[in-house]
Amino acid sequence: MTAVRKYVSSLSKLHSISLALYLATFAFVMLKDPVLGNDSFSYNVMEISRFPGYAVFMRVLLKIFGVNLYTHIIILIHVLFGLTAIHVFTNKLNQIFKLTFVQNIGVLLLLLFPFFTKPLLANDVASEGICYPLYLSIITYSIKVVFQRQFYKIYFLALLLIALTITRGQFVIVPIIIAFIFILKERYRFRKKPQLTVIILLLLVPFVTNMLDKSYRKVVHGYFVKTPYSYVNAVALPLFVSKKDDFKTLKNEDYKEIFKFSYKRIDSLNLLNSKVEGSLEEKYMRFHENFPLICNQNIHMGGVDYYMNKGFSRAEAYIKTEEACKAIMFNSIRHNFKNYISIYYTNVIYGFRSVFIALFFLITALWSFIKVIKKFELDTGFILFTSLLVISNALIVAVACHSISRYLVYNYFSIIIIPLLLIRRLPFFKNS
């Protein structure tokens, strides 16, 4: 009876402190003005280079609430959706892992952290404000479908995944990871109809998202193409490590011209790997701190201007620049593979903040995979799931751009959850 009272008292205390933290977060967000940047403008005008999810979201709110009010409504939705997703997620973690009071508060503080510091998740009028709660909701529903075998909830999980991936392309791997964990758990039953339905729906998400993305662009811009904003970012690192003569193996004359003027500009600014004397970390930091100058303000907009000057429409120029950047990217990697891999590796490690943290997640993923192969258990399955989410996101972000917090905040909760679940497997804790 005493244990029950203690647990009820702990829950009551947790709810009170959680509510206070939610109210403090809400007040902090609503007392600050919306943060508008270049991304906000490009979403607002439904630029062809933007994924449709957030662009449609902004345009609908603009039409309903008008130019003077809609940004405030956006941050209101950001914070309410964010706090709701955090509350449901923490409740689910507490339900399946029976977290202590201190552990609950630790997880909650980590989840709220992005609202108070860069990127000011709720105040920034950008896609992260919606993607963060969507991501947490997806993990919550993944727990329900995969770990608690509530297969009927796969339809809502699939919708959440489509909403997330059509808003930010970096998450295209998430449904594949969920399907992988599900197959491991249900490997002796995966041919049954409920299990097959889950697997098929998860694997269909990238294809459905791709079709929706192209269809949106056909309706709005007249071109049935994917968002032309992948290779224009991913080309930045290959361009940073490139050499002056790399253009010679490009077959397209336009691509050659785009490479030459892009290379010339960053060469004049000393924004090349070859211009940096020092360690890999120093070379990477030159790239990291000047990413917009290498990418957005150089090859991207330079390519768009180049094609527009040749008579192409703005939309066509974006599409052609994406195609040019794809060719330049692979060409530069082929010629400078060793330097590319070295800086890419440093980019990944920078995202983890330490090689030891990166090794921790890698070793944890391998260890939990071996454990899951032998016997799928709740804790080892979730450790593997979370580790793969962390590692895959870091690898994808490092290919696409530089490792900054706005792309990495989604998995902060793992800093507490994974070590906690590992510690619980120690003999002393298992027997206590």
C-alpha cells in the first residue's frame, strides 16, 4: 500500500511540475515575436525549391488570418502542437519504461530545450516548428504499432510519416527504419496479414510522398518533378574539396560554366579545402561557418541566374540548377574522394560533438542489434530503434549540408533514454 501511495504521490508531483514547465514554455514562446528569415519568405511564396508541407501550411494560415496575424497563429500552433506531442511522448515512455520522477523531468527538459535556445523551435517561422512534434508523434505511434502490437494504428502512423517526409526530406529514411525494427520483432509472423499490412504501408510511404511532392509541383508550378533542393545543398562539400580542373570531365557545357564561376568565387574567398592550412577540424570549420557562401549564395543562386539569363523561367532555372549540381557533385566526389570522405567524416563527428559520443551510438546500435537477433525485448528493441534514428539522421545531414542544431534537435531525448536503458540491464539494477 505504501508503494502505491508513493507512486501516486510521485505521479501527482510529476504532473504539477510538468504543467508548470509547459506553462513557462508557452509564456516564453508567446511573449517573443515570430522569427522571420529567408526560409520563411520562400515558404510563404511557395518557392519551387521548398517541400510542399510547410508551404501549404503557411499559405492556408495566411489566407485565413491575413498578413498581420498569421505569423502569430503559426507560433501558437507550433507551441501547442509541440507541447502536446511532448506530453504524449513522455507519457508513453513513462508507461513502457516506468521512469522515475527525476528521469521523467530530465527527459522533459531535454525535449523542451529547443524552445528556449537556437533554433527557437516554436518562434522560428520554418518547417522545424511542425516537424519536431510530428517526429515525436511518429516515435509515439511507432511504439504503439511495433512494440505494443497495436497494428490498427499503422494507418495513422503512415499519415504522420507522409506529413513529416513531405515537409522535410531528411526524414525519408524513418519509415524504412521502423519497418526494419518491425520485421525484426515479427520475423516469425511477418507473413500474416496484419504484419504484412504494416510492412507494406511503411515501405509505401516514400513512394507516396514522392508522388505527392511531384503532383504538388505540377499543380503549383507546372512541372512534375521532385523538390529541386537536394543536390544544390549536397554539392557544397564536394565543391569545397574540388580542384580547378575538375570541370574538364563534365560532359554538359552549362555544367562546366556553373562549376567554373562557382569555383572561382569560393577560391577568391579562400573557401576551399586546399586553402586551409591545419587539421581536418580546422578545414571542416571553414566549410561549416561559410556554408551559405559556398552553397546558397554561390552555386545555387548563381546557377539559377545563369539559366534565367539563358531565357529559362525561374522554375525551370531551379530545376536545371538542381540537375547541374547533381552532376557536379558526383564528378567532384570522384576526383576528390579521399578529401571528401575526410571532411564528411569530420562533419558527422561534429554533429555528435565528440568522436566518443559517435562511437557510443555506433557500438550501442551493434550491441542492441545482436541482442535483438537473439531475442527481441522491449528495451533492446527501443535502444536499436533510437540508435538507428540518431545515426541515420547524422549521416544524412552530413551529406546534405553542415551539422547544425536545427537539423539534429529531434533526437535529444536519446541522451537520457539510451544510457538509462543500458544501465538498467546491469546485474545490480536487474536484480533490484
